Amino acid sequence: MRRLLASEETAGWLVAVLVMMTGVALWEGGVFPKPGENSSLLPDLVLSSGTIPSGGSVYQSVVKQGLTRQQAYRIDRALGKVFRLSSTQPGDLYEIFRSTMGYFVELRYWPNNLGYFSIKPSSGDQMVVVKEELPLREELVGVKGTIQSSLWEAMVDQGVPPETIYRFTEVFAWKIDFLTEPRRGDEYKMIWVRKSGTGVKQQGEVLCAQYKGRETGEVFAFRLKDEYYDEAGRSLRSEFLRAPLNYRRISSGFSNRRYHPVLRYYRPHHGIDYAAAYGTPAVSVGNGRVIAIGWDGGLGKAVRVRHQNGYVSIYGHLSRFSDKIHVGSSIQQGQLVGYVGSSGLSTGPHLHFGFEKDGRMMNFLSIKLKPAKKTVDPQDEREFAQIKREGYAILSQMFRTSEEPKEVPAFQQLASSIPATKQTPSQ
């Protein structure tokens, strides 16, 4: 084995030399893969490593490790073309490989433990960047449960990750209001993707799900090409969302005669008041175009969105608006309009949501939402039929009792529908 010369500038260099000479894995914590584990590591290289400090940057960190400011600038410029530098976080790992003569050979920057960016010198004083991703094992995981108090508590008690619970509610967002409609004894089943690798466990998309409730009836969801369909192949999306935000409770309903707590007299309340924490995001219930944004009398800061077929939705008492919208801009279902506040004639933070049809105010809670017209494309019908058969088989056969999430067989069609992992933020 070639003799390596170690600089005494950092203990990290000495550790790297010991690793190469003895073959002993001296990698602390086991969170990240060992240096050089996924690429060829030449024996005449010396490694120094560290983490980005609070308020620091890749540029500052590599300069402190001995690279010239010119090298650091070129690294920063090259990395910035493929990675959003503002996404750098304290604790991000970096590794600098140099020759025994001190020449810079490679920088590896790990924005997470799913992969790294390799930056190497190229001709003409340029730097070349390659994104290296580590393989993740993908598996299907399932859970079955019964609601006693709320869906959230039931799933959390079973060990279902919060992000997966949120995805489950998103799947049925057009069919079920999980804050008002669940009842004790309602049942649910779900299959989702879990991806794991060295020191990481990542929850993926819901592939199929079922909810059976007293108020909701039985609803199925099967995933096909980033869309969810019921058992008949109809999209679960409706023309409008069931609610414009995640709320605590409905503090005041639609009424033609309500005692106003600020004005202290009776007057119509043509809208729904959703009590929610200050700053809770409020979203558009449907696709449309912004027709008004600003101060709107007693509604305070408000947004109005015009939808198809003469519908207009109104979002009042906001604390601030989304900086992505303005009068005349198009808006998508679920897109942010603003944040809950208490502007205007209001006694506390809540969202006043109004809904009108051809200029006449309507009770949004009593409207029967029209399902989206989208159905499974004819060319995808065979694939969907296979997904549905496999989904039914898993949901009916694999779950006999409520228990913690467990791995289920990777049925061929369901497994093939697992989406690719998005591992690092990019520009």
C-alpha cells in the first residue's frame, strides 16, 4: 500500500489516512455512507471533511479548509447551476479530496443522506458537477384501523408517520371532510410506499386506500399516473375542495339572521367561519382567476376568485396575501391565497369563506360537489384494472385486524407504479 502523507491541519485528514492504511471504518454515527463508498477512491488522496455551520455557506466552509477563494468561487458558481444554494442547511456534510501534493481533486457536498454533488476541476479553470444518488430500497407498507376519536389519533397510535396521514387525507380531500364527517367506528385501510437506505427512511405516495364511514359511506382510491380514481375509474377530484383550509371547527355557519359579535345587532351571515390558528394557510377551493385582492370592508383583507359556471369564492379576514397572486392571475385548486388572520370586523383569528353563484350567496356546506369529469384514459384501462385487482387483494386479504404498519407483498403492477424519488432541491 502506498504511503500517504497527512497534513496536521485537521484531525479529519489524519482519520482519513488511518482509514486508508488500516481499512478500518472510522465513520461516526453511521448516518452518511462512508467516504468513497460509492465511487473509486484513489490511494493517493487525502480527505478533509466538515459540516456547514449555522449562517455559513459552502463557499466559506471550503475556504476555511484551505481552498483558494478563486477555487471556492468556481465551486459555488458551478454548484449554483444545479442546486439552490439558499437551500444549504447547517449540518450539511462536505468532503474535500486533495492529492498528497495538496492539489484540489474533488468536493462532495451532501445536502441530505440520499446523495451528493461531486464537483471536480475541468479544463480551462472550470468546474464540472455531477449528481450522485444513492440507491433506495422500495417496499409497500400497509395499515388498517378503526377510529375511536379522530383519524389522526388512530393513525398516530399505530405508528403511521405524520406525512403519510396527511397524504391519506389529501387523497380523499374531495370526498371526505376529516374534521366533521368521521365517526367512532369508521374504518380505514391504506397501502403506501416506504423507501429506505443508509440511515434514511422516507415515506412515499399512497398507492391505494379505503375509508368506510357512517357519514361518508365506502370510498376507494387507486393511484394511476399521479391521479387517484375510485373503483369505477372516476377521478376522485371534484370541481371544488370540501374546505379551503385545515380548520379547528366551524365557529359560525351560513345564516340569514345572525347576531354580529362586533356590531351587536342581527344581520345576515352569508358565509362559513372556519376557526383556525393565526397564519394558517388558506387555499383556493377550485381553479379560477383572481378578480379582487385587498381591503374589502368588514371582511378586512380578502381575496375573490371567479370560477367557471358563474361561481365566485371569497376569503376574508386574512392576515396577509400570497405573493404569487394578483388581480387577473389564474389560480389552481389548492393554491395558496393567503393566511388566516383577524382583519376587518372580527373578534379573533378565523377565515370567513363565502361562495356565490351568479351573484347569489350560497351555503357552501349544503352544495353537492360535482365530481370531475375525468376518467381513466382508454389506453390505461388495462393497467388500471390490474392495479385495482391487486389493490382489492391487498386491502381485503392482508388486513384482518388493526395493527401497526407492516410490509405487504409488492404486487407487480402496484410496485411498478411507485414514483421516482425526488432527492435534492434544484433550481
